[in-house]
Amino acid sequence: MAGVGKLLKQAQKMQKQIEGLQGQLDAKELEITSGGGAVKIKISGSGKFLGLTLDPEFLKEDAKFVSDTILTAVQDAAKQAKEQNDAEMQKVTSAFQMPGMF
């Protein structure tokens, strides 16, 4: 079955592209700020948190406000990294569609 061999080669090619893309996303850094710059989060394009910086003056604020602002920043960073990851993966996987699968 020549069709199966072709699909297998396409799948192997896509796997290599995905592995390369994952390396690129790991290396890419996003910086997300919240609270007017009081909270800065660094996250890789693959979603790994790399750093958190808090303005010392910000820490003097109400504890609930500080907590909510940090949580919002973390959620926003995770969302942006996921959106970027999904968009890049879509570029790679869109070329490979098996009949009857999509």
C-alpha cells in the first residue's frame, strides 16, 4: 500500500517539525506585565514559567490586591503562551490531514 507509506513519511516529517518547533518555543520568552508594571512574569512560548519580578512598592499594598494582581498576571501569561503555542502548532499540523480524521 503506497498510500500508507506516504502517510508514514508525512507523519515522520511532521514529528520532526513539531520537535523543532518545540525547541523554538522553549527558547522564546514572553514578558507579561500586570498592575501597571508592578508584576512582571517571564514565560517561554511553550508555557514554562521563567521568572517573576515584583515591584517592592507594590508589596506594600493590600494583601488581597497583591494576590489578585499576581494571579491575574499568571493567568494572562499562561493564556498568551498557550495561544502562541497553539498558533505555531496549527501551522505545522495543518499541512498533515488524514482523510476522514478532520
